Amino acid sequence: MAMRRGIKGFMLIELVMVIITLVILLIVVVPRYLDLRKHSNIYWELQIVGSVRSGIQVYSSNACKAGSCAYPDVLDSAAAGACKKSNPCFGNVLSNVVTEDWAKKSPTAYTGPTGTTYTYTQDPDGTFQ
């Protein structure tokens, strides 16, 4: 079959090859993207945990300077439930309170975005783990 000259466009086989290439790229990229989001949540959670731990130590250090060394009784005044703008978490130890992706389970227990639960223990050394 002879090709006619002057006809512009793609042949069917070329379009099929482009579609196959795009499908292969999606098969490779989508799982990596989902894994990247999972890792992002883990690292963000660990950053908040580290900040809370540092905030507890700063609170204690400031209390010692004021003459009565102590760790905070509670980490915030939030009610049990999701941390949000109207119910911010960690307000006693962080200047930038947490308003999303975390939940307060009890006066001393919090759940991060990955589902890990952290508990604050005031005595003897103000731990958050």
C-alpha cells in the first residue's frame, strides 16, 4: 500500500505507542507518588514530635529561671478530638500550634497523622513518646 504524500497526522501505530508509553509511566510514577505522600506524613509527624519535646524542655528551662523547676501539667487546653483552628493542640509548649492532622485522645494522649499515639508524662522528666 503506497503512502499518499501531503497527508499530515499520526498513524494509528504511533498513537498506540504513545498511549502504551504513558501507561507504563503511570504504572511507575503513581506508586512512587503515593509512597512519597506516606513518607511525607511520617517526617512531618516526627518533626512535630521533636518540636513538642523541645518545647517541653524550653518550658521547664523557663520555669527553672523563674525559680520553680517544673514541666507543664498539660501540653494544651484543647478538648479531646481533632486538632483544628478552634481546638489547637500543643499550645502550652509550641508557639505555632498544631491545627490539622493530629487528634487529642485524652488530656495526655495524642494521635499523629500516621496513626501513632504519643503520650505525655509530666513526672519525672516530661516525656512525650
